[in-house]
Amino acid sequence: MPFFFAERDGDHALIRDADARHLMRSLRVRAGEELQVVDPKGFLLTIQVDSISPSLVSGRIVAEEEHHPEPSRRVVVAIAQLPAASLDMVLSRCTEVGAAGFHIVSADRSVARGARLERWQGICREAAMLAGRLQVPTVAGPSPLDEVIDENSVMLVRGAKPAIPSRGEVTLLIGPEGGWSEREMALVPRHASLGPRNLRADTAAIVATAIAVGF
């Protein structure tokens, strides 16, 4: 069961709206059951449900502990726009691993177009709850590569010699299945590699994020 986000109200925790409906109708939670929920202020709460409705689930806090699931390093995943299934996987799995945010890139060789920000943000929220995170990564874009590049950008290019930097904030630039174009590679001075093997874009994103956050 995911760790639903809750707000503390005295000795109770409250879960609202869509999450409350999901608990009631899909997970069929009943009064008297115990749940673990996340207080975004940094606590994992165990609550005993005492009332439940489609708009509000309330539970008495019976235990709490400090909760520190967020990586110490800020890692942003700038991923070229991929076919829907692959992009959904990147957003979900990289959120679980610890990505702080995402920027969707309209790369020269992207085969998908269009923005689905509400859906993308929802995927990140569900994955953050599953992982018990305190924060939901934000999703921006789609944007051209030159609008995404910042001083922390590192472009993943197969065959490049350096490894992913191990310190400081980093924006990982991960290209489409066809790879970055020559024009795009010339825009970014820092390149890095995940090794000699050719990885799918979604695989590369997950592996790179895990390495960068020190998973």
C-alpha cells in the first residue's frame, strides 16, 4: 500500500479528496484499521482510522518516527520526450529512486510531441507516495534543449570517457532512442557515459539517477 500524504491536526492525521476516495473505494479501508502515512514535515505516522468518507479520512496518531527519505543531492532528470509508455516509466521509477524534478526535452530526434503535464505530475505523485517520499518532483516542459541547459548539466553520451560527477547538484540530460544530434551535443560541454553498453533511454535514465543520488 502506498504511504499516503497526510496533514496533522492535533493528535489526528487527515487524508483528503482523491486520496480519501482511493482509500475508501479501491483499497476498502475501514474504521479501526491501522495505516502508515507521511507527514511532509518529516515524520512517518501510524494512524488508526476512526472515520472515513469519499472526501476525508481521519485517523488517530498512535505512533510516529522521524522520516528522512530524500537524497542529500539534488538530481534533475532532463529526459528527451519519449513514447508515452517509456516516458511514464522514467517519471515513475526515477521518482522512486529519488529524482528532485524532471524537465521534458523536445529533442531533435524525439518521436513524441505534445504536453501532458497533468498526467505526468500525477505519475510522479503516485510514485512519491509509493516510495514514502516527502516531496513530489515537479515536471516542466516540453522545452527545447537550449532552454533546459544550466550550469549543472551533464549530457549522457555512449562512449564518453568521464563518469557522472559524484558531487553537487546535477541535471542529467538523457536523449531519445535515436540519440542526441550533433547540434545538441555541441551545446553541452560536459558529457558522461554509463559504460560501453547501449541502453534504452528509459533504462539509462533510471540507472543514471540511481548512480547520481547514491542509491
